[in-house]
Amino acid sequence: MSPRNSVVETRRTRQRIVDRGLALASVDGLEGLTIGRLAADLGMSKAGVLGHFGTKESLQLAVVDAAAELFSEEVPGRAPASAPGLPRLRALCEAWVSYLERGLLPGGCFFTAAAAEFDGRGGPVRDAVAGLDALWQRDLRIHLRRAQTAGELPAGTDADQLLFELVGVMLSLNHALQLHRDPHAADRARRATRRLLGP
Amino acid sequence: MSPRNSVVETRRTRQRIVDRGLALASVDGLEGLTIGRLAADLGMSKAGVLGHFGTKESLQLAVVDAAAELFSEEVPGRAPASAPGLPRLRALCEAWVSYLERGLLPGGCFFTAAAAEFDGRGGPVRDAVAGLDALWQRDLRIHLRRAQTAGELPAGTDADQLLFELVGVMLSLNHALQLHRDPHAADRARRATRRLLGP
DNA sequence: CCTACCGATCGGTAGG
DNA sequence: CCTACCGATCGGTAGG
């Protein structure tokens, strides 16, 4: 048995805190996430929770990182391996729709919520959210451009325009699912994606 | 001069509170809006603010109503009068893009933010936001269907699918403006709208 | 519309 | 990782 305060146990506890924090923040927002409720939820003291992070802002940043890791596992990680360019792009979009459809987090897509919550402010949390969003869009843009130069898209296609519209499809999907529980939303997102990227 | 506590003065004060509350909530969210900060901002006491509403939830509902009124003035109210169906729909969408582009509220589109903030919860505020969103989408759907039966849209067009994609365009526009301050976002939204509704 | 106050909870610290 | 505590602020009330 490992001693109670071993490094591995400490890491495991930290992971438990962050995972639970991610679930709570997906419902109540990153600012609505409080150390007291998180501690009570985990059966720990506030000081025990905060000791792993030092400040609430550090905890928020750790939760943002965990959300990025989850997204990465569930979307690029689940998309079947496909050739770079259009095939990979289609696989990524289908995995993205599926991720939103499955509703892994109780409050829907964490990044959509965090972006809306922090987009009017400054600070490290806002920067982290914006940076991760930009990173994901850059990935998509690379595949779009490759598809374009490979002639996989109609002549004259504007890759950035297409990306703007793809992002809109996913935002609309999250909106319809979370606010209206629309059972047709995922089908609509798939049809819209097909219209943008071909069948 | 009207006496200090006349009905008209009371109404005016209430309006001042709600207007300021809307601006604050667009940045910090409806839950992040606190009675104390709102009071300090207005040079009033907390009790003076709360007296107009009774509870924070009532204040939140009043702010949601004010946001709906602003949207109504700025989008349908500014769209040039046009024939029902496709012409009116195009005018509404252009006014919608313009509303988001002008950034009237410091935190961007209030309804997008409120929808993301409350979509994982229950209660009267969530219901009010969802209801107003549904009302606006119903307006758009009516014009879409009229355009369809009038033969103003390509044969086989699915009005609900088109609506889903239009909403996505506006959500993507708000996202690009607020999170990334993308200067091309409004142009992209206009191009996407033209692709959906014709030139 | 104010002052004065309530109990609860906030983020965070001291000390072990 | 805990208990015990800090000052600040929360939503809300009493009484005028």
C-alpha cells in the first residue's frame, strides 16, 4: 500500500478535484464554481482543496486544461484516422457533432460556456480559453487549406469562410441541444456539415 | 416640479437600475450581477435598489425583459420595412448582423451569454431566456415558410434546417467578435447569410 | 429611498 | 490533508 501522502495519491486527489470541478463548472460556470461547494461535494475541507492550487484562478485554469484534455480525447482522439485534408476534416466534424450530442458534461460544451462567460473580460482565464479555441480552429484550418490545394473542395472556396460557417454549425447544435433540447439538432448539424464539406 | 417620490420618478429610477444592470450583466453574467455593485455603481443603497424588485431573481427577470426590448428595438425595429417572406427575412438578418457588429452592450449579445449561462439549470430565468429565444426563432420561421410557399427559395428547401444554419451564423459572428475580436467576422456573416438566403 | 443590521458564504491564511 | 479563523461581500429584512 502506498503511504497516505505519497506523490501518486496527491496527484490522484488533484485529478479528482479537477474532474469534479469541470462537471460543476459546466453547469454553474467557472466563476460560479466555488471552493466551498467543491470541497463539500468531495467530502474534503476547503483548505484541502485550495492547497492543490493556491488560488481560485489557478483552480479555474486547471479546470480549463482538463476541459481541453477531455475535448482532445473525445473529438480528435475518437475521429477515425483518415488522410489529411478533407477526409480527416469530415471525421473530425462527425466526432465533434457526436461529442456534443452525447452530452458528456452536465452543462453542455464547456468551451462554449466558458467563452461566453469570459469573453467580455480580461485575465489569464479568458486568455487560456481564447488560446485553446484558436488552437483548435488552427487545426481545422490546416486541413481545410490542404483540402483546398488538393482540389477536394469546389474551386474558389474560401477556407476561412468555410471554417466560420462550420463553427457556427457546432455552436447552433450546442445551443439547440442545451437551451431547447431539440431532438433533431444533431441531424441538422450533420446535414449542414454535409452541405459545407460535401457528402 | 414633481415630488421626489412621484410615480414617474419611481419608474425612471427603476429604468436606470435595469439599464445599468443590463450593461453589467452583459459582462459578468446574470448571476455575477450583484445588488451591492449595482447599487454602488448607481450611487444608491442596496435596499434602495432591491426595493424595486424584492428579490435578485426578480431583478434578473427585469434585466432579461430589458434585453428583449433592446433587441426588439435594434433588430426588428431597425430592419427596413419589407414584404413578408424572403425580403423581410433578409432585412432582419442584416439588422441582426449590424446589431452584433455595433456591440451595443459591453459584453456582447446578452441573449447568447444568458443562454450559455443558464442552459444547464432550471428556474424562471432560464425559462424566460429560452422562451424569448423561441419567440424570435418562431418569427423567423414564419417568414422562412412564407418564402418557401411563395417559391422564393429553391425547391426542396427545409425551412427548419435553414433556420438552424442562420442561427449558427449569428452565434459564430458573436463568438468571433467577442472572443477573438475578428475584424472580418461581420463580412463572413453577411456572406454566409447570402449563401443561405440568396444575394 | 435611507441606515443599520442579519446569517451565510466567499476566497484565502495560520498552524499543525 | 485538517481545524480554526480572517475580513469582505452576498441576498435580504426591519424600521423609518
